[in-house]
Amino acid sequence: MTTSNPFIDPKIASQATELSPSYSIPAVLVTAGIPLIWVEPIAAGVVSIFGLFLAYQAATIRLVFTETDLEVYRSQEKFRTFPYQEWQDWKVFWFRFPVLFYFKEIKSIHFLPVLFDVNILRTCLEKYVPLSKS
């Protein structure tokens, strides 16, 4: 999926891949909060509010894979750039229901909830940051 974001530099737009949002995790959390109301109302509120927070994040945050970097946009403004040359490792947890995306750079470790299309995420990761099989 190529990008249609007008705020991405047109020079790289043809080579960039923007991940579409996925609301699976927020939907599961909000749905899980409903039956919790009768058991533990405070926990139900916390779980549901967290699900709504993640839904907002899924709606406003975009990951864009370019030829050289992973770019993070918040409300169509570039927020952060992660050059692939600094990546050492990455992994998507868990295979059946992916909820967490982990990647390690030379100086830092990052964990992101999977709020985007996981199939395109894996495809882009394998294309731009292939793991060495040692």
C-alpha cells in the first residue's frame, strides 16, 4: 500500500508505504470492559478507557516505511524517524493475535502496540530490515 498522505515529501512518496490503522486491540479491550462492569466496575472503566485511548492512537498515529527510515507521523506531522541502519533486531508478538511490535536500535529499545495492519508491517520489516539468520 503506497502512501496518500499529502504531508509526506513527494520525492519519497512513490517509495513509501503507509500502514493502515487496525482497531482490533482497542475493540477487544472495550468489549472486554463490558462484562467486567458487573464483576469489577473500576477495572471495567480502566480497561475500556485504555481501549478508547488506543483507538484514538490508531486514528492519529501513522507508520511510514521509506527506503531508509521508519517515520512516525502524529496527526499528519512527522513526529520521529528511525533509520534502518541503526536497527539491530525486531519482532512482532504474538503470532496468532499480534499485540506488540518490538524493535531494538543501537542505543535504545522500542515497544509499540500493534495499531496497524500487521501483515503489511511484517512485509515491510522483512523488506527493509531483514533479520540475519545466524
